Amino acid sequence: MTRLGWIRFGIVGGAIVLLELMCRFGVIGRRVLIPPSDMAVQLWNLLRSGRINNDLSETLLNVAASIALAVAVGFAVGSVIHALPRVRRAIEPFLASYYALPFFAFYPVFIVLFGIGRMPIIVIGFLFGVVAMVIATFNGFDRIPRALVRTARAYRMGPVETALKIKLPYAAPFLFTGVKLAVAYSFIGVIAAEFILASSGLGYSIAYAFNNFDNRTMYALMLLVIVLVTVVNALLHVGEARLMRRRGL
Amino acid sequence: MKSPHMRVVPADVHAQLAGVTRVYPAADGGPGVHALGPVDLSLRRGEFYAVIGPSGCGKSTLLDVLSGLSPPTTGEVVFEGKPVGRTVPDGIGIVFQEDASFPWLTVRDNIAFGLRQGGVDGAEIDRRTDYALAFMGLRDFARAYPPQLSGGMRQRVCIARTLVMQPRLILLDEPFGALDAQTRLIMGDELLRLWRETKATVMLITHALDEAAMLSDRIGVMSARPGLILAEIETGWSRDRDSTIASDPAFGAITSRLWSLLRAESIKAVGGSARS
Ligand SMILES: Nc1ncnc2c1ncn2[C@@H]1O[C@H](COP(=O)(O)OP(=O)(O)OP(=O)(O)O)[C@@H](O)[C@H]1O
Ligand SMILES: [Mg+2]
């Protein structure tokens, strides 16, 4: 690990130890927060008991579906609009202010449109992620050298083939930023939607534990969410670093 | 626009421009940039034709129009007896002035790209790719990625990628610009060898007088923008020439002829851009 890596490790480790001590010595009350070590033990027990298996797989499926949709639709829409500069100029302000919308205020609309169950949750996760992917596609495509597109024409490739075989691979490192954001936003969207719209899933289970004063389960599930997001991001980071190294970026 | 003399194309004419101009439209609907022409040009089948002219005179534009990459504003383009439309006809290979290597593919996959695209079978792809790697001196770099190569090597990857397609008309836009003088001479000889072997027609855009004088059968000399063909010079070299003709007295005569034609145009090109 690099020096900086050790420093970061120290910051996180130190914060956990500090929290643990404050909980153990009563600085923070039991009803507010349980010690991190208890969270870990409780999580371990929960996972072993199998009680949260369904909720966990449900949430992971919802997140995976929204990420896949956000990335695929975001790339497709982004590449089409990128080819239409006028349309792009017209809608760019909307995209830029998109994340200012408080989506969750509209949750009744989602229920009316998509019913309850899995659909509205995936749709919210998707809506959170898709615009980040569109914007990343614009950024990536803006960097494609003219000579590459002309090469595609010299090989008589059509617009779709050019997008998939030339533009997509060229822009991949820049699209990766969009994928990372789509992943983060989809997680946020899905878990938050499960709080208010669902009757299963991790978000729902956290809310349920909270409503039943079950602090230990609630914190264990929060820890699980943090671990999940951290692992997914670490994997993405490794993939991105590999892509960038090969391209000399 | 169809001019009457276009109807009869002699059998040995491979590609032809008749009354071709190109005006780049201005974004604000203004008069635009008149980049080229009117140009009349016939490439004979199997000849090595060089185009030389001052910077910004419309050489790359000429290549674009000839290959179907951009439409002429007026005039007509014909390749192998058929009018060239909005797509690049089969049989034309292009090497662009800018680096067009694919950074996400290895050198080998870069070279094989067009063949895979064209659905050539695997064994044949390997055979042609191996040959091109050796020919371009890239064998040791087959598994490298373009960002790991020098600019000159990347340009050789692009040349190889075009040559494996075995085009009947090869258009090269200053392909040796990124190379040092010695490598340029060697690459020039290799290009001549390839041209003899494949019997392809070659149009080479360059701004190096010696390169044009040494390699070509004919040289089209262009004026400052809007580019016109001021003169066409026959070199009279035999087909099995190579860079040693640089010591031939005729070589000196051709280069000084080229320079006397180009001197005034080059001053115009520089002065014009300094003023505007
Ligand atoms: N896409 C374009 N839009 C507008 N103007 C253009 C465009 N491409 C070229 N031009 C203009 O047309 C003129 C000729 O350009 P071109 O690239 O054909 O010159 P060139 O002879 O190839 O120059 P060089 O020797 O520097 O490569 C230049 O004045 C250039 O600014
Ligand atoms: Mg040029």
C-alpha cells in the first residue's frame, strides 16, 4: 500500500476505534448507536441465520436491474443525441438541472404508474442513474478524434456499427465515470425507494427494524449496505485502473 | 453537374475529378471557406501520383472529395467508371494525415480490423496481418497498444491497416510526416516496392519536394487556397526506381522545377494566413 493508502486506512480505522470506545464507555448511549463490533457480530448472525437472504438478493437484483437499464439506455440515448447537435444544445440545460429534482416527492405517481412491488423501485433506481450515463456518453464522445470516425466511414460502417465498434471502445474510459455514477445513484435510488414503497428488500428491512426499535438489526443492515457499496466500488476501481493503464491514460 | 467530356472515360483512367470545387459552409450562414478548385484531375490506372502544395491549400480536402468522404460542392468524381457518392467505394484505401490508430486494440488487431470487418476468413487474416507486420517493421510490437508506440510507429500501423485490404487505389495523406528523414527514405522505397507488387494506383499527398520528386510518375502542383492544380510534371522514372535516384541529375532538375512553381504559392499561403 502507498503512504497515502496507509493514511486513509488510518483515518477509517481510527474513526471506527474511536466510535467503539465512545459506545463502550457510555459517551454515546446504547439507544443511539451500538458499538461497531456489535454491528459486525449481529450482521454475521443475521447472515448465518438466513433471515435476510431474500431481502438481500431482492435488493441486489433491483440494483443490478437499474444499473443495467441506466447504463444501456443512457449510452443509447447519449449516442443518438450526440449525433444531433441541435437537440443536444436544446436539452443540455435540462440534463444539467436534472439532479435538482426531488424524485421522491413524486412517489405516489410511481405507485399509480407502476403499481407496487419491484417495478417502481427499479424505475426510480434507473431514473437516478440514467442521466449520469447520458452526460458521460456526451463527454466521452466529444473526445473521439475526427480521424477515427472518418476511418469508420472508410470501412463503410453505418452509424450503429460505428457507435458500437469505434465510439464505444474509444470512449470506454470516459464512459466508466458514467458507470460508476450510475452504480452509486442506482444504489441510492433503490434503497431509498425500498424505504417508502416496498414490503421487502434491505431498505424496507432497515425501516422495519427502525419502526420496531430493533437497533441491533438496523445497524447491522446499515453496515451491510456500506460493505456492499464499498466492495462494488473497489471492483469498479480495479477495472477502471486496468482500462486506463492499457490506454496510457 | 455533368460535363459532356465525362461521358467517355478512357480505359486507363482509374479515378477522375471534373470541375470539382469544395466550399466549407460557414456555421453562421456566411460565405464559407472556398478550400478547393475547380480541379480537373485524372489518375491513370497503376500510376504513382503525388500532390504537393503549400500548407492549407486544400490537399486533404482533395483526398476527402476523391474518396467520397465529403461531397464536392460542384463537379463530379468518378472511380473505376462509376460516380462516387456519399460513401467510400470498395477498392479505395485511405491513410489519414492524423493518427487514426485504435488505442483499445493491439497493433495486430488494429491491422486486422478492416479484414475482420469485411468477413475475410481467419487464416487469410493471419497471413496478411503477419505479412504487414513484417513489412512495416512492427513484428516486435504486435501485442503492444498504440499509446505505447511512437508517432511514426502509430502511422505505420495505420498504413499497414490500409494495405492489408489490398486496395486498388491507395490515398495517403502525408503518411511520413511524423518520421525522421532516413526512415522516410526507407519507407518511400518500401512504398514503391509495394506499389510495384500490387499494381495499385497511388495518390500521395506530401509537402516534401524530394519525396514527390523521388517517388512519383507524375506530380500535381497546387496553388495556395483555394487549391488549383497549377501544373502536372511527368518525372519519367522507370517502374523499378528507388531512393538512389536522388543522385540522378534529373532529380535535381525536377525538385528545382517544383520549387520554382511553389515558392510564390508558399509565400502567398504564409502571408495570407498572417494577415487574416
Ligand atoms: N471541416 C472544415 N470546415 C471548415 N473549413 C475547413 C474544414 N476542413 C478544412 N477547412 C479549411 O479548408 C482549407 C484547406 O484545408 P485542408 O485541410 O484541405 O488543407 P491541406 O492542404 O491539407 O493543409 P495541410 O498541408 O496543413 O494538411 C483550410 O483553409 C482549412 O481551414
Ligand atoms: Mg492536410
